[in-house]
Amino acid sequence: MYPHNSDWQNMQVYFDAFTEISQQFFDRLDDETVAKLKVDLKPQALSDSGLDFSEVVERLKQQVIPQLSAARGPRYWGFVTGGATPIATFADWLVATFDQNVHKAGDSVASLIELQAIEWLCELFELPKTFQGLMTTGATASNFLAACCARQFAGLKQGINVAQQGVYGLDVDIFSTTPHASMCKSLGMSGLGQKQFHPIKALPDSEAMDVNDLAFCLSQSTAKAKIVIASAGTVTTTDFDDLAAVASICQKFGAWLHVDAAFGLFERVVMGTEGKTKGIEKAHSITLDCHKWLNVPYDCGVFLTQHRDLLEQSFDLPAPYLANESTTPDFMSLGVENSRRFRALPVWLSLLAYGKQSVKDWVESNINLAKQLADWIDDSDDYELVHPCQMNVILFRPTAKGLSQSQMDQKTKALLKKINTDGRLFLSPGIWQGQEIIRIALSNWQTQQQDIEVAIQVLKDCI
Ligand SMILES: Cc1ncc(COP(=O)(O)O)c(C=O)c1O
């Protein structure tokens, strides 16, 4: 006998509740307050024998659903946030239904689906077939794999197998200009040290690397191994390092090149191989996020490398109970987790259903809408565009003539709070050249012209 809530014969009850809850949630996305700034969950005792399903649904309706954000909706513009498409959402529901553990090949097709999803992504981004990789929980996890591969490369250059022996005695210099915070975290987690990178100068009014300074610093480095961490789309200004130049400098000095292209790689779908990502195909490794512009549900990142052997050396875990005879790679030997969800399925089904063209349309539309809103801000007497909008991110603040820096920062913070409290938009803060700014990032496939008009109205109302 199953205990209550465990009767598969009764699945229709769950389907009904699921359909009702999902439909109501989707229907409200447009008029709902985008972010719930004040939430509350009273302490409640853990149930001893469990509640009836009807009671469980009631709790969900009262305590959870009204307090969720509309992050998947068209006007959640904080951070870099995608919103799951219908097909990706459907696929993710099925991930729970199928409940596969994509750790080893040999018991289902799930590993082959992950392999094919990675191949399709390489095709989408016109990357050489020499790139291989795996799905991760996000760009942070991918940057961690990048740090581990680079660390292994550095070790092998000086006769140290870091995965086996550790980083003790490793002689390595790391260079970067504007690494994402998650990259610094990853350097820390890998034992290389969050602060152990040499800052390369940025170009004027930019977060992009000054490649002349990179060449100079590499030429001065006497370390036995060198690692360069480049950016394809910095999170604040969306600047791209000149990757073709960076790659050739790295080649000259025998340096490992990792590129964090969490959302910037999508520019390649629009502009092709001669756009801002030109040269990325020469990187040793690349970080990408699918829960950003591919609009699949959280969580889904990708790590790509042309040196899978270094991943294997770093993450392989031989254990007798895990042995099998399959020739398909074991994903648990390429990344952090042994047990892994079937997160490739939403990517695979999305690419199958939407094809290259839809991805291109989403990216192009977001970029065009962002430019339009940036132009309105630039023309407004009440606001100042603090940096040209180059892609999907807008950086601005209220005009503050005659105010001191700290008064200006206070005014900007107060305005951001007012906008987010108003509820028609959700934006996030940032710092540019030492000053508080407000940041808008468009990466949701559903954002349309009418949302830009709502935003303009909010900016008029909140000043
Ligand atoms: C360039 C870059 N790298 C890394 C990350 C971290 O991504 P995740 O939240 O998926 O770990 C982000 C997130 O916005 C990003 O923009």
C-alpha cells in the first residue's frame, strides 16, 4: 500500500491542480507586481504524518504563489534574466516526469541527448566541432570548470598534476580586466585565489581589455604558466574584449584563454563570426548560459572546451560501482556533480522546436527595444544615460545637477526603490566609474514594444 499522496492511479488530481495553478500564474504575469519586495513566511511546525493534497495546494496558494516574482514575465529587467518559453517549460515539466540521472551513459538515451544539445549549440554559435562540453547549473559553475581546466593546464606545464597533487608550488600568472564576480569566486574555489589575477588596463570609458597592456604584461611575466580570462559581454557595460587580438597574444605567449560569454555569445547568432565575438573560436574554453537568452528555465549553463582531456583529468572519479561499457562520455567525469538532472532536455527540445531563427529574433528584438528605450532616456531632461547602449543593457540615473556625489548616489538608490516598489518593472542596481547607476537588461523573449511604453510611463511617473 502507498501512503496517501503517493497513489499514481490518482495522477489526474495532480494534473488538474497543476494546470489550474500554472494557468493562473501565467495569466497574471502581465499585470502582477513584477517583484515582491516584502515577503513573509511565518514559522510553521513540520507536519508529522503529512497533509492531504488539498491542504498542500491550499498552503501553496496562500503562502507561496502570491509572493512569487514575475521573473519569467516581460518586464523583469534585473540582472540578465531570461523567461522560459512554452516549449522549454513543457520540457522542464517532463524532466521531473522522466527523473533521469544523467551521470553515466549506458542506461538511457539521456547522455546522447546532452551530447547532441551541445553539438547543436556549437552549430548555433558557429563554433568548431572541436568544442565539447556539458551542461552545468549556470555560468558560475561553468567558470569554475574553466578555472579547474586552466589550473590543470598550468600544472602540466610544470610537471604537477594539480587534480592529484594540489596547487602547492604552482607557478602561474593570471590576467584579466573585468572578470565577472563569479569568475573571481571560481578562482577562489579552485585554489588559484579570488584576488590572484593581474589587472590588465581597460580601454577608456570601457570595461574591455587594453590588448597592448595584455601583451606587455604577458611579456613581463616570468611565471611557468599563464592564464588569460577574457569577457564577451561584461555584465555592466556589455563590453567585449577584442578576442581575436587576445587569442593571438595568448598563442604567442603560450597562455591559456578562457572567455566568459555567459550572454554575449548570443550576439554571434545575430552578427555571425565577424561580430563582437570574432576570435572566440580560438579560446581554450567558453562559458555560456542557456537560462539567459536561450530562455530555458533555471538552471542551465554550459561549459565548452577544446581540451576535454583536462576536464576529465580534473573531474574523473573512478569507482567500481559506477563502471560501465558505454563509449559515450560519462558526464559525471566532466563536472562537479555525480548525480545530474536531465537539464539538456529543455535545451534540446527548444532548439528542435524554435530553430536558429527564433533565437536570432529574440536577441535582435531585445537589442532593438533596448536601444529605443536608451534613446528615450538620453533625450529626457530628467534622466542621464551614463553609457551608450551597445547591446541589451541600459545604464542610467536621474539627472542630478548641482548635487554632490553622495547626494547623487542617494537620489539614484531612492529612485530605483521607487521604480521597483511601483511594481510595473523590476530593475537592478550597478556601479559605473564609482557611481551608483540603475541597470536595465533585456533578455526575455516576450518583451515587446508595449513593455517599452510601460517603462517610459513608469520613468515619467517615478521621477
Ligand atoms: C558574464 C557573466 N558571467 C557569469 C554570470 C553568472 O551566471 P549564473 O548566475 O548563471 O551563474 C553572469 C550572470 O549574469 C554573467 O553575466
